[in-house]
Amino acid sequence: MLVLLLLGCGQEPAALPPPADLPKAPDVLLISLDTTRADALSAWGKTGGRATTPELDALAARGVRFEWALSAAPSTLSSHATVFTGLDPHGTQVVRNGYAISTELETLAERLAANGYDTMAVLGSSSLGRPMNLDQGFRTWDETFSEKRTQRHEARATSVTDRAIAALGQRAPGKPVFLFAHYFDAHSPYAPPKAFKDAWAEQGKELDFGTEDGALKGLANQIRTGRPAAEWSDTLTELHNDYLSEVSYVDHEVARLLASVDLDRTIVVVFGDHGECFGEVPLRPFGHGMDLDLFETHVPLIIAAKGAPAGKVVTTPVGLIDLPATVLALAGVPGPLGESVDLSPTWANTPPTTTRTWFSEATVPDVKRPTGWNNLDVERGVARDGYLLLRSPVEDNRPRLYRIADGQPEVDDPARAAELDQLLKAWDAKAPPHRDAKMSDATREGLKALGYAE
């Protein structure tokens, strides 16, 4: 998913308005684009020259684009919990969707509200609904959903933008705004508006990927059973086109939201919460949650704001865990938050004082582990110095070392692999205790519809 942040540089006095010749604190607008791979945005140069996201590309040209931003988890709630708290999945103790964060954790919204911000949120999916406790610190939390897919409730991008613009019109007088807008359209099943679908459809193709059954299920079976690619590659192309159609639709709606704010007085941060599979792993050809490979964790990240240079591309890998501290620093609000670290030195070419290490863990399958941290039996990873090490008990539990680069090339470097593996084992050793989910029947059924629960 992607997130847009508009942040303030200071704080107004509680009682007296500032003099007319002094600027107010800028707003903070946080837009999350769910299930959006970095390579789905044409600014990343991986779409074959097709302009999937002209509006977000233009935003990237106004600010800083992070070539390699990494999510802490390949599912909606876990990734957003990290962005809101500055804590990795062990710190948030969010096993997967449906496991609410603790109300004892401080969120970005709470910190901004304590420093004079009016805080509002508009959701595109019930996966982040109020029972998950991400609403902490928000004055308003709009989860008005217009569609129901099985037990999952959603709102299309047009609705999210309309409600976000309406929320900005109801801002508290004299206060800067922090608005979180969550776009869910790129999540499967793909059912883009006809105009966008037609713009991306291959000649003569009329396949419908708007349901989990039908064309998508048949394609997955073909890939899993090892049928020759020549028999299904055209269908996979059409599926990917439907996905890109959804991303383009969201880009169009984000443009409407951007047009409603003063970009000169806004810090804009756009990020995706996690990616999506498109046949890269034959046994798990589609969806997300089981793997930490880059197609599920490499997400777009753009920051456009006063203090961030226009047209800068940061090629050093960064983690979404560092968004809260970056937002607070740009806003002039006391930080940090959780374990988050300000990213501004990366665009200022300032050498880091310490080497940054990021941990991640898969969130599917729902392993029935009776004791110990729930996710010790799924794939886990550690990233450092441009390398990614993954260990997957679901497969052979052999540590694999990769470069964080196009194609995720595997690397034969025993010393580096051993060093990263020790870091991962130390992280595992400090994992939280086992956690049982406390969720309603409706929430559990919704997670089943998403494929996150049995």
C-alpha cells in the first residue's frame, strides 16, 4: 500500500494565534497505498515505459524517491503498525491481520495530537478497522465502506478521496492537520473501473479477475502444476495489467487529493505497505504474506516537503520503520518514536553514525504454535548493508543471502551470511511470548476472506 504525509514545522501557542506575518505549522497528510509494489510505479522505471502513475511520478520529481524501501511485514495491519509506532513486528506484537496493537503503545497520531495537530483518518478497508486500535490519537476515524466482498468491507479510491477532501473541510480552526488516507484498491481481487481496465487490457482479452475464483484460480493451478509457461503467460500478463489498472486508478484519485492541499506548505510522504506475488514462486504464485522476497517487501516511498531536495533519488536501502521519526523531524515535533530513526541524512549524503539493521517476518501461514512467539515458524529476514538474509522453516530453514537489487540475486558470502544469521537468531531469541488473537467472529470471517486465517 502507499502513504502520504503532510507535516508541520512547528507548534502554535495554545491560546493566542500567531502573528499574521508568521507561517502556521504545515499539515501532515499520510496516504497509504495497500498492496503496491515499487515496480508498479513508473517512476521506478520497471513498467516498460508505460506511465502507470504520472501523478505520483510528478510528486517524486518534487521530492525524494527512495529506490529501495523495505516493509517490515507483508500484510496490511503488521506493516501499518510499524509505520504508526516505529517498532518492528516484535515490538508491535502484531502477529498478522486481526491481532490488535496494544493501547499502551504510542502512535504517530498521538504524538502529533499532543503537539497541536488535528488528527483525522479515512480508511479503504476493514483490515485496519477500529478494533485493531490504530485509531489511537485520531479525533475522527472514518471507516465508511460502500462495498462488501465476502466478509471484507472496502471503499473504492474515489470514495476515499471524496471523504478525505471532506475531512479536510472539517478541520479544527487554527490547527495544523494530520490526515491519514488508506487506499486499498490494488489488493486482490482486481476489479478496476472499466476505463482503467480498458486502457491496460491486451488486444482481444476479456478475462475477469474480479473474483478469487474463476480466471485467477485457474491460472494459479496452471502455474502450480508446472504447465508450460507458453500455455498461461498471456493470462498472467492480463492479470498483471488488471493490477496495474488498479494502481493507475489510485494514482488518479491521489491526484485529486493532492490538488486539494497546498503542496508548498505540506510534507508529503507516499509509501506502500507491502507488495504482491505474480508467479515468482510457483507453489505460491499470487497474494502476499508467506514470503519476504523483494516482490513482497520492496515498496515505493516518496517524501516531498520543505527541507527535502527535489529530484533526489536515495539508492541506499531504508526501512518503513523509520517513517515516524522522519515525519516528526520534518514537522519540528519532538521525537523519536519507538526505534524509528530520521531518514533525512540519507538525502543529505551524511554518513550514518551507526549501521542500520531491519528485521522482518512473514505473517502467513497461520501456524498453530502452542507456545513461543507465533511467527518463529514462518519466514523471517534481516537486511543490512545492502544485503538481505532470509530463513524459512516452512521450506528447509537454510539461511539464504541476497543482494537488495533488481532480481534479488543470491550471494555466496559465508562470512556475511553467518554475521546476518547471528543477528536474526538474536532477534528471534528476544521474540515476545505466544499471543492468542482476541477478535470477533466478523473480524475472523473477514480475515478468512483475505486469506489471512483458516
